[in-house]
Amino acid sequence: MNMRRTLSIIVFGLAFFLAPQIGLVVTYAWWVVIVYEPDGTSIHSIPISEIDPSWSFADPLSKKDAVPPEELDDFEKNYESDGFSFSKEGDFNADGKRDRAIVGVYKDRAGKTGRFLLILTETQRNKWVKSFLYKNPGKSGFSILHMEAGHLVWYFCMGCDIRSSVTWEKGRYKVR
């Protein structure tokens, strides 16, 4: 192990150990460590088999289910009030139809998990169909949406810069 890494581990360990003794409160970013266990079989009345045939379960994230109860006040005050939410509505592709972007988690038939971004389009009053699905395989963890400069931004962390822009280009959605 190199000297710099050893020193970093020692400093972190001392800071973590001494923090309570010197009056520092050690907090954690719950959205980094939380993992969800999807168990739903439909999203907005659409069977998940119509969204992705490889899925066994999927759940959209919502404030009620995704945010730990003890963190709800902070979430509402510091993030929701700034426009962060688990779903967004608008006309994201400028076709004159209402769209709804939703983030969530899934588990496929092989037991693999991940996060998803789903965009639904309203075809009739309150009748929604899948327009776009982007899967992010890996941890079935937190993600959230925000609007910036007129387009969707999919965040995987709050308070950091881990995000993807969602744009409409050349007749299709792109996630970067």
C-alpha cells in the first residue's frame, strides 16, 4: 500500500473516531447508500412486461417510498423546493403531447438490478404509453430529476455532479 493511501486512511479514521469527542456531527448522504428492492408489476397502470419484457419487478421512485422518513423534512426544504422530483411533466420532444418522465428501479428475470428513466406520452386523456426507456444496470439505488436550461437532467446523487442530460435530438431521446 502506498504511503499517501495509508496516510489518508489514518486521517479519515482519526477524524471519524474523534468527531463526536470534539462536537462534530458525522452525517451521511442517505441517497448514496440506499438500495431499493423493487416488487411492483406495473407502472402507472402499464404492466412492466410492456415496458421491458426482461423485467420481473420495477417500481417508480416517489417521495413517500424513496426518502427515509427521518430525512423527509430536509428533502422537502432543500431539494424539492429547488425543483427536484422523481417525476416531471412537460412536452419534452415538442410534439404537442404531454410527456411524463419517471425514475425508478428494476430487477430483471436473471436477478440483475438497476435504475431506469422512463418517458411516457399521453395519447388520450390519462392514457399513457411508453415513449422511451433508458436502463442503468447496477445498484437499484436513488435517482431524481431536475429541469435545467429547458431539458431534463437525471441525477444519481444530490449535492454532487453525477448526472446525465436527457435531450431530444434528431427524432429521439438521448441520455448523456
